[in-house]
Amino acid sequence: MEIEEFIRDRNNQNKSLKILIHDYAGHPFQTSLSKELARLGHNVTHAYFAQDEGPKGMMSSDKFKFVPISIKKKYSKKNFIARRFGDIEYGKEVGKLISEFKPNIVLSGNTPTEAQEIILKNSKKHKAVFIYWCQDFYSIAAKLILKKKIPLLGNLVGSYYSFLEKRQMQKADHIVLITKNFLRQIKKWRINEKKVSVIENWGPLDEIKILPKANNWSNEYNLDPNKIRGIYTGTLALKHNPDILINAAKNNPNIEILVVGFGVGYDYLCDYPDKPKNLILLPIQPFNKYSEVLASSDFCIAMIEEEAGKFSTPSKTLSYLCAGKPILISAPKDNLASSIIIENDCGLVFDPNDINGISRGIQQLMDGNMIERLSTNSQIYAKKYFKIENISVRFLDIFLRLLK
């Protein structure tokens, strides 16, 4: 259905919906959906976890309401017990918001399993349609990590989380998957596929600008615009291998590797003995600087380990595409990000077990006009697929069908 036709039909139905978009992580692209739904006349509240340290979108608007959710306890992802109780408290706070706002629709993603359980229950309690926005299989990722940390107990806890997540999807009124690859797990869990839609994630095309390499931000940090530079931005978690970045710097001494991030992997790089001089570490930056941050480099780097890559996809690649950058990614070839890059010639993909893949990729990029060609292809892809007007139609179509 074309956007104009859909809006005309929506106006004829005279339905202004009350929509709660809950994105625990506060990623940039979800906020663009809230903005567009509000522009179309819907009453939108956008909630996120204020104490999550990850990169956030532009959390302000005069068209709809942003609600930063906080908890009283100190939140730590490094302590499993503290994190669990924090997740439960967080879920209760979102439940209070549902009780106060009384939405028709709750679209909830990127959410810890036990917090999502409470959000689902409160949505049902207040007769809101609950849509599980599956950005990754949280319970499966948790199980993989916990099995490594505490083998026997970790397996049991992970199995419990898988039980909860499966049940949440069964009870949800609808499920939105970000990639058709996730359908394998849906079938394995015997979830009714008639209530499943696939809507791939997108980048915040209207908010990430293509800017000169020399800009105010790069000048602030004394980054030489004549130096070839690769950048990794955002979270460096347990599912990312920081040694790939160290090797990339060591094996390419004439290239700068800039890491603008946070997380256990970032801490590992900060503490690394004999750190290469061309490995530059900077803290996470506010979103209003993000266009300049990406512009300061010639190519972008992303990564995800083998097991995690089956159930998660690095969303930072979508922002990289908006910035018109070539992407070097270490990830399984069937990962959504890898597929986009391969099929649209936007970069180079390497096996996550190949510790020197990115290093070789950098050397390949230096050959001829490859950077220019891949940059052009990234821009073409983003402009074609990241139009929020078209994406919002697909979500609204689901909302209205569920409310009939």
C-alpha cells in the first residue's frame, strides 16, 4: 500500500491511536518511528532506560513525549544478581507508565526477559495490544554468555529465560522480527507464524548527515583530516571481540583505528598493555555529534561473534550506511548486516573467527577507488530503504489490523 493511500484510509477511519513505543536501549532509529507516527496524528509516548550507558538517539521532540525510565538501584551489567533485580524493578516502572498512559498499542523491544514479562502482563491488564519487537533473542544470547561464566547454573538460568521469552512470544498479540533469519527460531518454538511480521531495521536517515571529514568534532580531538582512518562506534560487549581492533591497528601502522565507545571490550582496550599508538580511544559521544564522528573517518568497522550473530545483528551498521561509509564487518555471512553489505556491495565481510580479516580488509580498501565505490553504494542503499514514511506504513498496518 502506498503511503498516500494509507494515510487517506487512516484519516477516513478517523483513528488516532495511543501508542507506547518502548525501546530499552534508546537506539536512534526507533525514535524516528515515533516522530513519524506523531506527525501522522497519533498520540505517541517513547520510553527508554535512562541508566543504560549505550548510545542514545535524539531524545527530545515537541511532537510527542519522551519518558526516560529510571530505577532506584544502581544498575550494573557486570553483576548478574544486581542486574536481575534491576531488570525486575525496571519492568515495574514501565508497567506504571502503561497504567498512567493507557495506550492502545505497546510496541516493546530490546528488553531484558524479566522486564519484558512484567511489561507484557501490564499491557494485558490494561487491554493494550502487545507487540513483541524482536531485535534479538535476548534469552539465547544470555544463555550463551552465562554458560561461559558459570557453566552449570548458567545453563539452567538460560533455559529459564528461554522458557519466558518463548511464552512471551506465544502470549503476544503480534511479533515483529527484524530479519527473516529469526523465523527459524520461531518455527523451533512452534509459535503461530500468522502473527509474525518481518520489518528490517533502518538507519535514522534524516538525522545522520554526510559532512566533511574535517569538522568541529574532529578538530576538537585533533584528528588529522589527511590521515586514513577507520572507526568503530558504540558498545563493545561480550559478543564483540576487541582483539580484532588491536590487530587491525598493529597490522596497519599507517592507518588510524578510532574507537568511540564503552563497555567491557572498551575497558579491555583501555587496559591493554603496549597498545598500538594508532589505536585511538574516545568515550561515547552524544547523538548530536554523531554525524561529525562518523564523517571523521574513511570507513567503519562492525563485529559480532559467531554464536551471537545467529540471534543478533549490529544495528550500528545501519547508521554507517546513512553516513555513506564503506563497512568492514566481522560476522556470520547469513547475519542481516552481512547480507545487506554483500548483496549491495557496501563493504567487505569476514568470518568472525578470522582474527585478521578486518586487517586484510583495510589493505583491500586502499586498492584503487574501492572506498569511493563502496561509499556511493552505502548512500544508495540508505536512501532507497530507510524512508521512514514507508516504514511507518508497515507498522500502522499491523496496529490497525490488530485493533479491528
